[in-house]
Amino acid sequence: MIFIAIILPLLLLSYTILIISGLRKSLSAKFSSPLNYENISVVIALKNEIKNLPALLNALNQFNYNSEKHEIIFVDDNSEDDSYKFL
């Protein structure tokens, strides 16, 4: 009875602490290392957006991501205001 009443709860508590500490280490290593950046592509369709392009380009300049791990693709969606030529 002593095993069930005292030792088993202590074993469960220590096992839970080990799992939580392992998860914390795993998550902090995953998100804190710049080596874990995923490759991403940002696709932006332009259709008569020339008036919004300066603000868009300003926002893209503030994009904080590893430059070797992302690309930005602009697609001309039959603009009539030469949005694509502005780039």
C-alpha cells in the first residue's frame, strides 16, 4: 500500500517534470536558432496597384527573415497602370 500511496505519485511527478523540461529545451532550441528558418516564397499579385507600391515596398524592406531563405515574387495581373514597370 505504501508503494501506491507514496512512491507511485512521486514517480509520476518526476516523470512529468522530465517531460516538461525536455519539451522546453526542444522548443527553445527550435525557435531560437537562425539555422531553423524554413524556405518560403511570398507571391504578390499586382493589378493596378501603382499607388500602393511605395507602402508595399517599405513594408517588404522591414521584413525580418533570413535573406537566403526567402524569395519575393511579383506577378503582373494584367495591370493597366504599369505597376510592374514601377518595380
